[in-house]
Amino acid sequence: MWVRLPLGVPHMAITFKSIKSLKLGLLDFFDFGKYQNCRVDSIVEMDYNYIMFLHNNNQNMFNSEVVDRCILLKSVRDNEKHYQEEILPFEDIPF
């Protein structure tokens, strides 16, 4: 049975452009694992290695903003560790 829609009513419920990406963003919540019901941005700050582990096993899980944030945070923390271990102990030695 055909039903005629009134003028101006779209034939599709939603357009393809308005469908949300299946990739998790910074403000999305985990619905699985040890961080269930936690927001992604909180997990990035606490345990970015977990995010990168999941990303390496499933490339389509996170959007680029999340991955870029993890890479940046890893770089900053690696630089801090390098400074604490390699530079700070020798700062008082005159050359």
C-alpha cells in the first residue's frame, strides 16, 4: 500500500551526511572494557597508551582528533621524562 507524503516532507528519515560517525571522539563515552562509561578525553589524559593499543588493533575505532591528542601527549611526556633523567641530574656540572 502506497502512502503519499505531504509536500516538504523528506522521503528518508535522515540524510547520510547527518549520520554520526562510528568512530569515537574526545567527548564520546566508552561502552566496553575497563573504562566503561568514561569519556574518551579523560582516558586520553590518564592512560593514552590504552587508547593507542586499541587504535593499533582497530584502526577505525577513534577519529583523528583522539589519535593526534594521544601522540602529542606521548611526545610531551617523553620529553619530560628525558629532561628528568638525562638533563636535570647534570645541570649543576659546569662545562
